[in-house]
Amino acid sequence: MTLSFWRYSHLALAVFSAAFLIIASVTGTILAVDAIQQKIPPHRVENFENITLGQTLAVLKKNYPEITEVSIDHNQFVTLQAIDNDGNDVNGYINPATAKIIGTPVKKSDFINWVTGLHRSLFLHETGRLFVGINSFLLVLIAISGFALVINRQRGLRNFFAKIIKEYFAQYYHVLLGRLALIPILIIAISGTYLSMERFHLFENKNENQTETPTTTAAKKTFDLKNTSLAEVTKIEFPFSEDPEDYYIFELKDRKIEVNQYSNEIISEELFSTTQLLSDLSLDLHTGRANGIWAFILGLASLNILFFIYSGFAMTFKRRASRIKNKFTAQESKYILLVGSENGSSLRFANAILKQIIDNGEKAHLAQLNNYTSYPKAEHLLIFTSTYGLGDAPSNASKFVSLLETNNQQQHINYSVIGFGSKSYPDFCGFAKEIDTLLETKNWANRLLALHTVNDKSAEEFVSWVKSWSAQTDIPLSTTPSVYNHIPKGLQQVMVLDKTTVSEKEQTFLLTLRAGIRSKFTSGDLLAIYPANDNRERLYSIGKHTGNIQLAVKLHPNGLGSAFLYNLKPGDTIKTQIINNHAFHFPKKARQVVLISNGTGIAPFLGMIEQNKKKTEIHLYSGFRQKTEITAHYEKFAAEMRQKQYLSQFHLAYSREENHHYVMDLIQMDADFFAILLQNDGVIMICGALAMQFDVEKVLDTICIAKNNTTLSEYKAKGQILTDCY
Amino acid sequence: MKAIIKTALTGAFILLLSFQATAQSSKYKCMLQMSNYMGEGAYVVVSLINAKGEYEKTLYVMGDDKKWYNSLKEWYKFNSKKPSNISAITGASVTGGDRSITTIEIENSKINHGYKLRFESAVEDQKYHVNDVEIPLTTAGIAAKSEGKGYIRYVRLSKI
């Protein structure tokens, strides 16, 4: 609830002020660069702190007959305005110790003036300033709501700087940079708001009296020129004439004093009001004029704002795209469709049904299984769910079982469960089966149809459920399979370059494909193919081999994907989709990486090793059934890579050779190595069969408990265990 | 013959001298004390006005962004008609309560001949003053402290 409040405020504020923020951050970046550049000419003298006011005044009077003003800016550059002995005007940077001219002040270029005007008021004078002020205030609110969102995401203030879970580029960097830039952005926004509001005299009235009446209590005191350092002064106005009524005016950091030019007696002393000091501080903070490093940080923060606008909108669009749009609420609907889906394919089927029910004039509502609630008007409950891993709930259905226990429906509801999955896994539709039997125990639930399963997104199998349900409910639904078929758009053509052949002993072949010039991929990404040009999709792990896509495929007797690929000839083209699999990219920072595979799982690792130009220490553990042509090929490859120092160790296990070794046995043998590796932030990547992954994790867990006094889950949470198994 | 040459030479010499005399000018220190008005820095332009009340020369411009020059309406008209290079006599704008000291150069021949110094001022989004301060260029006028009517509190001049 609170999450959506913060998220909507954050988004609404950003949408409202995006155009302004783009202008302000672009101009802000330019001004920050300008502020840094101003620091570059070295007009600051050494030992500036040790020069006293008396010293400077004496040397100036000796060299110049007429002096009007000396000012010391934020860079501690000293500017002199005077007339020299030849009667010429002098306006330049001086060395305060010698009174020598060391440079001329450069006027702000027209461009910088223009940028400043745009930044301050969008060239709209007072109206513009007001608008800028309001928008900087909105930026304060954006920063605060962003802060609340980070706390929400990280589950508390304590974990504020804990690791962020990477879902995708825009999300990850939005949060990562958001945390870092929060403080500078808040400072920019608050000081900017203050500076804009100051123009409207919101803070002036109270202090008017103070500026008008100089305090004269300090009379008779003299100003000690000898012991006042020049660094304390910002401006010296010299007496206009020799008349004793004309005074020196010294502006210090916090006050302005008038001093008799002959006796050095302090005539009046005026403390700056807090508003003046605050506005000075705001200017320092907002412009970075006093400190080059701060100006640099401000520039970076401005650039960050631009990135936030981009990534924030990218996130919003991504969220919108996958959001379920409902015409009717859960409370008013007669038909409730619930979806459990890992990658959205069950959602597609459910959406097709939802549309048809609504077209029939009925009220229907679609939701994720995790949003299960009470449905007072419901008569039918349809559950479309896939299964994750080995019989587990998909990510958007993880809470359903507990929700079902707490939310009892008040009326009888007919339910029907449709399970989606693949028969190549042992627990085919395991989660759907679990739900189906669980619902049976509820007294409000009445099973309308027995559990239907759909193998491999088959539209034909789905239609058989459609027919039975349609017959039971008298709602006419389309029974044409093509209605439920979906072929993704924007597929990429790739060309077959090379293919190895299988033998009686070895059913695995290597396939090399050439991707389009502009396609970006790396080892560990996935290649999706559509062998029958329908719903059915097959995913293969990519190894990047000399810039091309290399797949290791095992030919199954009736395998849809493998047979399709094996029948390709060099020169053929196929339609594919490269899926970025960021969670399984080679770690950039780790010093030691272990790669564990069985069977064709070695494919992405071959690419990763080949790409290891940084010579990260890689240990490869691979399991196969027996020694064949292809394992010989792997061994040859490994030897080459070891020579180039791209690979440090290659351990092989053959389950059907004399010693019947599995990768788990190899890991067990190197238990000490694995324990130390994990302790030293090394990374383990696993690719291959799911069963192998579980066995490997079990072995590693025992090692962790025995040697590191912790469990594997701790290293998993730290992102040291990366898996891609099937 | 000789006499003619002599007179001619003398005449030329006198002419040259008198020419030099007209070109003779003096520098003045000019102090501008601003009143405590609220708002942006004021743009102030100092011009030499002849006896007929016409602009004759721009002596100093406080404010360096040309974008705002049109807010000094009367002077802007003159300066657009007879543009002169003012980059050497341009300084920063002056904010409320501040003091600004500049040096201006006035030809000696203009003194006590009906000329005036005009200070006109303008502030962003606020009133424009054609005659914020006007100082008659007489010995007494230069010595006096001249009060302003707009953003300027007073002006003092002092010959260097």
C-alpha cells in the first residue's frame, strides 16, 4: 500500500517536472563545468593564509595613488580596482603580498550568461523564477519519495546500502545511482528552492530593521589590521577621498565594518542577517563556486538527474507493459482468472479467455495468484499456472498457498485449474497439481473440471480445455488453436555457419550461428528459436565464439528443437530472438571463478573462457557420460586456453567410464579449495541439468557448513552463486 | 614674406594648442551609492548631455549583459542610432545597498558650458528612471553630493 503511494508520488512528480528537470540538469552540468574551469587559472598565491590585511594595504598604497576596491573571491583570487601612477585604470588579479598584477579577470562569456539565464528563469523573468522555484521544490519531494522507495525496496533503513538485486539495467542503476546521488540532489534542490524563493522576498521582511540600524556599540574600538588575515576579508572599499568622514569599509565573512582611514577606529559594525548568510551558503552549495570538488560532484549529480529521467521512464514503461489491465474489479466480477507465470506465457492464454468472457457481456477480472483476495460476486475461478523449477510456484504465485488459507470465500465457487509446463521435466505441472488438490479441501470450492495440463504451450491441448469449460458454462469460446497461438514479433535472422555431426556414441553437436551486426550478446545469454513457427519456443545457452553464437545441442530422438537445429545446413537462416540473461554473465569483478557444467551446459562456459582477456583465474569442472569426439574437442580447446592463461584448471568427470565420476565427486575432492574460494568472494557458475544443480548445491552446502561455519544460501544472497539450469 | 610665414606658423601653433586644449580631458572618480531596494542588480548608464538636453557621449555602463540594454530606453535609442564601442567602459551591474566606484573621463571643455551628466537606471521587472541623478557639469556641481531619485541614493565625483 505505502509502496504504491510512494511510487505514484515519485512518478507523478517526475512526469510533472521532467521537461524542466531536463533543461535544469543540462544547463546545470554546463555551469558546473564552467565553475570548475574558473578554478583552473592559478591566481591564488601561495601562503595566502599568512598574508595580513596591514601588509597588503601598505604595499598597495605604495604602488597605487588611487585605489577604489579590493575584493577576494571564493577562489581566494584577489582583484584590485585602482589607478596607477600613469593615470591608467587597473582592474586585475594581484599578488596581495607584492601588489603585482598577475592576471586579468575574464568576463563571463555570452554563452555562459545565456545558460545561466535559462537555468535561473527560463528567460521568463519573475514568472520563470517562480516556475523554477516550484520545480526545484518538486525535486526535493522527488528525492524524498525516492528515498522512501529505496528504504521500501531494501526492507529498512539498515539495509540502505546493502546489495541491490539486479533485474535489468534501468532498474539497477536507477536505484544504485539514486542512493549515491540522493544527498547532492537534495542539497541542489533545497538550495535552489531557497535561492528562487529569496527573489520573492519571502525571507526578507523580518530582517529589514537589522540591516538598517548599524550597531554603534563597537565605537572606540580599533580594527587591528596587523593581525587580521586577508583570508578573513571578502571586500575592502577604500575611502572615496581624504576627508576623514570617508571611511574604509571592510566586508568580512559575517559582518561589514566601517573604519576611520587615519585612526583605524571602528565607526560602525553591521552583522549580516541570517538570510544573507543563508543565501550565501545556498549559493556556495548550489553553484559549487567555493570548491572545485563540490562543483564536480554537482556536475555529476546533474548528469545523474538526466539518467534518472531516462531510466525512470524506462522502468515505468516496462512495468506498464507487463501490467494487467482490468475493466472490472475483483469485487464485482463473476469470473475470476488467476495467473501464475514465470515468463508471461500463461498470462497470454488467460488474457485470450478474459477478452472473450467480457465480449460475452460478463464481468471478469484477471489477477496474479499472489493478489488472491476475497471475491464476493464470483461464481467461477480459473487458475492458469506454470511451474517453476521442480514443482515450485512461479515467482508471482509464491504467496498463493498461504493466502488461500487466510482468505475463505463466502459463497460456492466453481473452479478449474489449467497447468502449463513441459513433459521433459519430472514434475510436470507440479504446482498446478498442488493447487488443484489444495482447492479441493476448501468447502467453498467446487471442482468444475478435472485438472487440465498443457504441454509445451500447445494451443491444441489448451483448446481441449476450452471446449470442456465452454460446454459446462454455456459461454461460447473460440476453439480454433490459432487464436491462442502467439509468435513473437521482431525476430532476428541468424545464419548457420558450421555444424558438427553426431555419432552413435555422441549425440551432442556444436552449432555456430552468425548474428546480425548490430545484435549485442555475450556468453550466458539465451537464444530462443521457434522450430514449428508457433507458440513453442526453445532456449539455448549462448557461448560467444569468435564473435559468433555457439550452441551445444543434444539431439533427442523426437526433440522438436534439437531435430530442427540438426537438420540445418551451413548457409541456412533461421528466425531467433536473443534474450539478455544478465543474471548469468561472467562476473566482472571476481578474481576467482569456478564454472561447473554437465553435458551441453558447457556451451556458455566455452565462450566465457574464450572472452577471458583479463585472465581472471577460471577453474572449469565438467561432467560427461563418456569420452567422445566432442569431449576430445573440449580438451583440446582447454589446452589452448591454458596456454593463453585464459583458463587455469580443467577437471573432467565421466560417469560411464571406469571410475564413474560425477562433477559432485570432483567438488568433494577439492572441498578445501571451494571453501576458501567462497570465503574470498569467488564466484561459482553452474550450467546444465537442474538435478545436477541441486546435487552440486547440496555438496557445496555441506562444505560450507563443515569448513566455513555458514550455509551456501549466504553466498547465494551475496550473488556468488550463479545458475542457469534446465 | 617672413612676417606672413611667422604669423602663419604662430597661427598654426595657436590652433594646434587650442586643439590640444579642446582634446584635453580629466579623469574623475565617480562613487555611486545605491539605495536599499529589493531585486536584481541595477543597470546604470552614465551619459554626457549637452546644453540642448541631447545625448552626446556614453561615459560608463554598469551592467555587462547586452540583453538588458533595451530596458534603458532613452539611452538605448541614442546608442542604437550612434553605436560606439563601450566595451572599455563597461562594468558590472550594482545591487541594492552596494557602492560602486568607477573612473570616468570628461573633456575639460565641457565643464561650465551647460553640459550635464545623466545617470539613468533600470532593474529587471521594475521601474525605469531616465533621470535618476543629473549633475550639472559646473565646478560647484562636481564638488557637491548629488542625491538620486530612483535606485541611486547619491553620487559623488572627485577629480583625480
